[in-house]
Amino acid sequence: MTPTLTPSAGSLAGPAADERCDRCNAAGKLRLTLAGGSELVFCGHHANRYAEDLVKIAVQYTAEPEFTWRGADMMSNSSN
């Protein structure tokens, strides 16, 4: 296994106020960065609905401070 160094979630910018969900166009609550550097933004509903699949493709994430993403624990556990 090759370790990957990524900045802590707190050092990355969450979705901007005007960013919209890539699935339904609602306000973005979660930003995911993929291995190739691409980013996806999801509303709270879709972020949590697809959490199990999203943690498989994301290398890092940031969320709005008031939003609790269901995949956060899965991301933490996969890096240990």
C-alpha cells in the first residue's frame, strides 16, 4: 500500500455559497476530490444517499460546517 499525503479536511475550501449539487442543483454541502484531481459537489441529501459509493472514489472531502456527512467515518476508517 502506498500512503497518500493529503491536506486535512479543515484546510480545504468547502463548497462556495453559489455552488450547486452535481446531481439535483440544490445548494452544495459536500465537495469531493477524486484521484485525478476532479471535484464533485453534492447537496446533503445526495451526499448521504450515495456515501458508500462516494468514499470508494474520493481521495479527500470537505463539508459545510453545519453538515454531517455519513461518509466521513468511512473515509477515516479507510485511511487507517
